[in-house]
Amino acid sequence: MTKLFIKYISIILTIYLLSFVSHTIYIGSTQALLIMGLVLLAVNFLLKPILLLITLPASLLTFGLFSFIVNAWTIMIADYFVTDFSMGGFINSLLAAFIIVIIHHMLKDMNKGSI
């Protein structure tokens, strides 16, 4: 599996599982979930490096933990562009950012073991 596909699967899986835990996350259809994954990948590819550069001083002061805030912002930006989908605010986006990183690393480690 490629790195991009692993990231896409981790995004979709995290948002889907969080929709069961938090009732403020609304997924109107499977298509909206898949589009959200694609839009979030595009936002991460295009805007995240710029946001990380702008917030570099805060990230250095917090030893890199501010990058989770940037990840939550990218989720909120992607949420704005996808209709029939709602993350329900900053706290849900921050929680999703934490879990996406965890699931992404688990899937990446599983992929390394299969080669």
C-alpha cells in the first residue's frame, strides 16, 4: 500500500469511528465521508505546509504539540468545503487529529511488517 492510501484509510476510518462516539459529528452519506477524506488529503497537501510554517514559533515553544492544532484546523477547513458532513467543532476536530495520527502510524507499521 502506498503512503497516500494509508493516510486516506486512516482519515476515513477515524472519522467514521468518531461518528459513533460523538453525536455532534454528522455524516450524511458514504459519499460525503469519502469526499471528506479526499478534501482533507488535498488540504493537508496544499495548506498544511503553509500553516506549519506560519505557526513555527508556537510549535517550537510547545515542542511540536501545536502541530495537532494545525491538524485540527485543516480538518475544520476540509469540513467547510464538504456538504452533507459536519465535524461539530474544534474539539471533535482536535480529537480526530489525535486519532488520525495514531491510526496512521498503526497502519504504517502493519504495512512495514508485511513486506
